[in-house]
Amino acid sequence: MITYTRFYFVLFFCLTSILGFAQSTNSTKKEAKELLKQAGQSFLQLDSKKSLDFAQKALILATKNNDDLLASKAYNLIGLNFEEFSDYKKAIEYYNKGLVLANKVDNDTVKGWLNNNLGNVYCYRKIDFQKGIKHYKEGLKYSIQHKDEYEIMFSKLNIGSAYFAVEDFSNGIQYFNDVKDYVDKNGDIESKISLNSNFGLYYNSLNNNKKAEEYYLKAVHYCEQNDVELIKSNASDVYNDISNFYYKIKNFEKAHFYLLKHDELQDKIYNEERLNDVKVGGLQIEHDEINREIDKIKKEKEIQQEKLQANRVFVILLGVIFFILLLLLLSLIRNNKFKAKANSDLKEANRELLIAKEKAEEASQLKTQFISTISHELRTPLYGVVGITDIILDEHKELKNSPHLKSLKFSANYLLSLVNDILKVYKIEENQVVLEDMVFNIQDELTVIKDSLHFLAIKNNNQIFIEVDNSIPEVLVGDKIRLSQIFINLMSNSLKFTENGKVVVKANLVETIGTKCYLKFQVTDNGIGIAKEDQNKVFEKFVQVYRKEDDYQGTGLGLTIVKKLVELFNGTIQLESEEGIGTTITFTLPLDSDVSKAKSIVNNFDVDLSVRREYKILVVEDNKINQVVTKKLLENNHFKCEIVDDGYAALELVSKIDFDAILMDINMPIINGFETSKLIRQKGITIPIIAVTAFDKQDIEEKIIDAQIDEVIVKPFESHKLFETIKRLVDK
């Protein structure tokens, strides 16, 4: 039979920490600390009567002073006394009371003591070894947190002893091996007794009698050197273990000798007087605990009485106020009856006017703010993106078929189209946007879009699937940029509102009439869905149904543009959604599949813009990135150019050098492009001036005419359009 041995390492830490406290200005707190010190010293000598008396007095002072830390230490010492001599259930109760208070303060050491002592109760009393080991490991965690090797040593000794007590030697031995060197070099008598007696148990379980006897005798040796009363209880357990060992190997003389020593020590430690002292002290502590609870209830009752009295006064005052307000209300109702008829018509008219005014102001403000902010701020950096993409394609022909560069080019063109269409959302309503004919393959376009949205899909752990009907002609004619814009808006929405799901894009041929193919497209997701009451709103401008903090961002124009673009294609669109299930958006478009028309477009696509003569261009641009882009575009196509940062530098240079044309930025800090152009014309210079600007052409049309600027190209632009404009104006 294996005897489990407890180790109250926590007690010694209690004493040393009390001795090390800084002197406090609070005399009550100082007195409580001194009482705890005396309680701990008395417990070491197993003088439970004194120990409980000191701990009880310390608890009273700590409770009056609302000192949770000192109160938790007092409960710890009370629990130790109950566990050693009397009632282990009471010990658990007081340890848990101490742990509740310890968790209110920032002191991991006390939490470690209480967890280890709870482990002692559950394991030594054989109540619940698993629960005991759990408390031991919790205590070890706190020991590791404040890096106290001494506490770590005893925590591991306790855990190992607990595993040995249930004959789980394979798990237990690792803890003893971890601390063996530390115990041999730095351990005290208690730790050496523990280590050697447990190694004796271990080798006894392996039937290695020689090794087992060696370690048992080492443990006995340290027991005989001990003079601390508390540790004698551990010595008693060691005598019992070695007696059982000798009995096992049939050395009955030694077995009887150590059994007598065990019985003698047990009688000395656990005598009737000590047990009675603990019971008497425990009754007094219980009495004090009851009185504390009664006092607490009385205080709570007094507080409730005060609150009740205050509530009564409040109710009376509230009644008086309510009566006065009622009189005032009756008076107002009486007066309003006379005015109601006269004012009702006026109020209704004012209400309707106010609503109309607010709607008009809101619409105007949104439109003005959106257009003015986006127009210049987005187009300027977009010029750099589009331009640098074209430069890379021109300078690195080997990258022509790179999927990454294709995605970059596609995204840049899409973003350009998106910005332009957002700014022209009102022009779409007025049918001022015209679709362009381009040749494309629907499978290729959807694949490029899928690749471009790859990172957005990864963000929410989604997958994109493309399903294209094989009966759809390989070559279609239509505005592929705006068709791509429809798909990107819909797929981006699905990816943003779906997590750990999938987005499926389907393209099916519905019917063919002549060269017209009617295609049905579906974008389906299994995301959060849209509530029934919100489904009619999603195609309205600036509406964002699920806007939660910064989760879902955007302008609120995505589905508005989708609907208007579908209508531009003479198509139809509809939405089906259910919250928690997902959303499906279906739209049908007519696209041309005329092969001869497609060949005609392809043959006219690559226009020869090669320069037959050398053009000298002056570039007036303050943005450094745009300078680099424009210069590269021109020089890569055999144009010569000079670049200046502002209008005054341009005026100085055109007086000295003959240029064929001027590319003029409008928004410049020192002097804008309009004023610069006027001064150039005043000098009698008639060469073409082409405004290269981020402003919309219609917004600056009057100023263009006034400054005698020949043409406007809006950033970002396609390079071949710039070269065609320069050649046309210069040759003319």
C-alpha cells in the first residue's frame, strides 16, 4: 500500500513573505501581519490552539480593514489547522474562501499557496486525486509566473507524490527527475525527505529492492535530523512506508521496528489534546464567521431601509410634479384646441416643404461632395497606376503574357472605369453613356476577374467557382469593360458578406435570335443574406444595408451602377435572398456573336501610331510620379520632351525653344494651367495646348475656351489616345 505524503511548502513561504513586508503606516495592518507570523510559527510546532487564535484575530483585523490579501492568508492558516487535525471539509471551505479573496488582489503567490493546499486535501484525504492534481498544477503555474525555483520544486514534488499515490509512476517520476538536482544541492530537510521516500516508492514498484532500500534509508536519515513538529507527520509516513517495504521483502524484524516508530510518532502528533484544541478553536471561528454574516446582513438591511425611505420621498415628489404637469398639460390642450385648426394646414404645408428641402439639399450635398472629392483625388494617382502599367508592357515585352501583369492591367482599367462611371452615375440616368463594341471570350473574362479577386476571397476564406455553358459562342461582341464592372461589383459584394463559403458564377445561353445571344448570368453566395424589408433598397444610391463599424466598406453605389449598366445593355436583373442562407443575383443580357463584325473590330484595333517625324513636346506638370509616367510614355514612342514644374517655368522655356505642342496640367500650386495658357497666347504663341487634367471636361469647358486651350485629355488616359491627339493637332 502506498502512503501519500503532504508537503506544506506554502506555509514557509507565508512566513518568509510576512517577515519581508515593508513597514506599514497603518498600525492595524501591521498588527494583523504580526499575528499571521505568530500563527504560522505556532502551526510549524503543531500548536494549533495558538495558531488558530492568532489567525482568528488577524482575520478580524483584516476584515475590519477591508484587506482581502491579509484575510486570504488568515483563511489559509485556518484551513491548514483544520486539515491537519480535524475536519477536511472545513479545511476545503476555508481554503476556498481564501481563494475567492486572493483572486480579488494581484498576488500570484497567495493563489499558489491556496491551490497547493487544496491539492493536499483532495489527495491526502483520497477525496479526488484528479481534482487535487489540477489544483497542484494551478499552483505550479503561479510559481512559474514569478520564477520562484523553491516554489516550483515543492509544486513538482506534490504533483509527483499525487501520481505515485494512485500508482501512476510513469507520469509521476518525471516531476521528481526534474527537481532531483535542485533538491540535492539546495533543498531543505522536508524536500529531501519527500524526494528520497518517493524514489524509494518508485524502485519498490519496480521490485528493485536494493535501490528502494537505499532511498528509504536516506529519507529516514533526514527524518532523524528534523526538529520541526509539522514535518514529523511526514516522517511518520516515511516510517510506515519503509516498514511496509521490509515486510514485503520478509525482513520482519526491521518491519516491526519501523512500524513501532510510526505508531509512536502518530500518537505523539495526533494526541487527543491537540485534536480538542482544534475543535474548540474551530467552534470559535465558526461563531465569528456567523457573527460576521449577521453583521453583513444587518448592514445590508440598513442600506435597504435608507433606500426605501429615499424612494418614498422620491415617489411623493414625483406625484406632486406629475400633478403639476397634468394641470399644465390640460391648460395647453385647451389652448391648442383653439389654435389647432388654424395651424394644421400651415404645419402640413411647412412639413412637406421641409421634407422636400431636406431631400433636395441632401441629394445636392451628396452629389457635390462626392464628385468634387473623388474626381481629382482618384484620377491623379490612377494616372500613375495606368501609366506605369503601360510603361512596363512597353519596356518588357517578355511580360506580355504574364498573368500577374494582366491582372494588374485589368484591375487598373476596371478601377478607371469604376471611377468614371461613379462620377457619371447621373449621366447614365440621362442616357449620356454609350457602350463600346469590343471582342472578348466570356470564359477568359470571368477567369481574369476571378484571379483579380483572389486576395479578397482569401481574406474571408472563400472560394470562387466559374461555370460557363459550352454552347455559348467563343467570340462575343460588346462592352467587356462595363460587363466586367458588373461582375466585379456583384462578386466583390458576395465575397465581402460571405465567410468560409463560396461564390458561384454561372453563364448560360438562354436563346439565340439571329446573331444576338441572350445570356443569363447568376452570381450566388452562401453568405449572410439580405432581409426581406431591405431587398428593395439595395439598388438605390448610397444605400448600405449591413454597415457595421468598418467591416463592410464602399460608396454604396455598387449595385446602383450594376442595375443601370444592365439597363444600358437592355438587360434585366433580379435579386433573391434569405437571411443566413445566401443571395443570388440573376441578370440577362443580349450580346452580339457576329463573326464578321468581330473580325472587323480586331482588324481595326491596332492602329498604326508610329511617329513619322520627331515631335518636341513641353510637359507642364507638378506631380513627380506623373512627370515620370508622361515622360516615359512619350520617349518610348519616339517623342522628345522637356518637363517643367510650374507655369512660370513654362513661360520662360517657350520663349527660348520651339515646341510642337504643350501638355498642360490644370491644378498646379503657383499658377494654374488656365492662367499659364492665357499668358502663352498673349505672347503670340499658337502651338497646340492640350490640357491633361483630372477634372471632368464638362466641368471646365468654359475655362478651356477662355484660355484658348485646343483639347482636353482626362487623366488617366489610354496612351494611344494621347499620341493620336498630338499628331492630329500638330499636323493640322
